[in-house]
Amino acid sequence: MAVGTRDALVQTAESLMRTKGYAAFSYADLAETVGIRKASIHHHFPTKEDLGTAIVKEYIDRVRDDFAQIERQHEGAIARLEAFFKIFRASTDGGLLPLCGALAAEMSALPLGLQQLTHRFFEMQLKWLEAVLEQGMERGEYPSGPGARQKAFALLSLLEGSSFINWATKAGDPMDDRIVRLIVEES
């Protein structure tokens, strides 16, 4: 199936945001990469904020779909967390930063709407991780330790932070899914 202009713009702009940052790419960069005129971009997205909003909303939808798929395919909490870890890592393959992590790094430069979406995205991930962790603790899969919210925060922080370190150092992502067990089994 051929990718339409709008979809090509969203995909390309997402890649630019994940490699250059929101503030560092322009419609001129996007027009050159996609091979269209800037006026065509403005037809689909009158402002850069409109484009950024569309990208983040679509990304949030994809992550929600990933969460639903994980829940359908994996019963236990550890298996779900390991699947989340693998999806997270796969999303950063090819030298890309996590989208909302890249946006969070530029939070003060983002328009208010993108700041709110970035915050909403992180909260959505933390709530999902917290729910998965609570279920695992209730089922006795691992000790409760410092609590589900703290473990969710630690896991997401490690994944986001390691992505930035690997991106900056080109180290090749030395962290593996054993980190999930280290965090959840912390007492």
C-alpha cells in the first residue's frame, strides 16, 4: 500500500523529531526529505505544533495498541514487562530516541499543547506499568518492595535514560531484559 502525503509527513517528521529534536527540524527539512513543497506541508499541517500534535497522538495510539497486544499475549506481570521492554527497545533501534523522551528533553521549548501531550504520554505509560506491577505483586510473582508506582518509575527511567546514553555514546544498548527482574524483585 502506498503511503499518502500526510502519512509520509508524519513518519518523516517523527523520525526528524527523534533524531534532531522538535526545535531543530523545520518544514524546509521536511519538504526536502519528503520531496514536496513547504506549501504542501502547510496544507496538511498549518503549523508545526499541529504536526507535532498529530505525531504524538498517533504515537500514543500505537503504544496503547502495544499495551493491548501485550495483555492479550502475556498472562504474567513479568512476561508483560519483558514484552514492554522489548517493544521499547525496538522503538529505539536505528539510532532513534524515544519520541516522548526526546520531547521531554525540550520541554521548555515546546508549545503548551505538546508539553501537555508529552506529560500525558508519560503518565499513561507509568499508569500501565503500575497496574501491571500491582497485578504481579497481588499474584505473588515478586515481593511488593517499594511499591508499584516507584518500580514503574524506576523501570521507565532506566529505559528512557539508557536510550539517551546509547544514543549519545553509540554504545549499542548494553542493557537487556534482566533489568525487569532486578526492578520488580527489589524489596
